[in-house]
Amino acid sequence: MRHTSILVRTTWDPEAQVWVATTDDVAGLATEADSIEELTRKVLVMLPELIAENGLGNLDGAQAEIPVHIMAEQLGRIANPSRT
């Protein structure tokens, strides 16, 4: 398996009041944190460990670093102006 980059999706869980991160690119990444900054730190520590655990050490050797795209999504709601 070769990666040119890793896409991590983060979403806000309003019930638990935490940010949650997952990715399809590296098996096993599922973590949460109170802030997006804390979550980013956790993800960047966990990914190299998970890459090694999953035997993905044969990543693109030409790259000195693997870019990690952390995409945050938070759903907001507004009143529908046509219903007032």
C-alpha cells in the first residue's frame, strides 16, 4: 500500500461534546478530543504507530514526509427565514 497523503475526517459530536477523527487510509484510527487542536496532536502521534502496526512500512519511499489532511466538519443550524 502506498500513500501520497492521508485524509482524516473530523466531526463534532454534539451529544458527547467532543471532536471525533477517523480515516479510511490507515486502519484503526478512531479517536476523540475536546478541541480540534488536541485532536490534531493525537492524530499526528497515532498515525505513525498505526502505519507500523498495519505493516504499511512500505509507503512511498520517495517522500520524506506523508502529508496528513485533517478535514473538520461541524453542523450548524439556522432558522428558516421563509417560515417566520
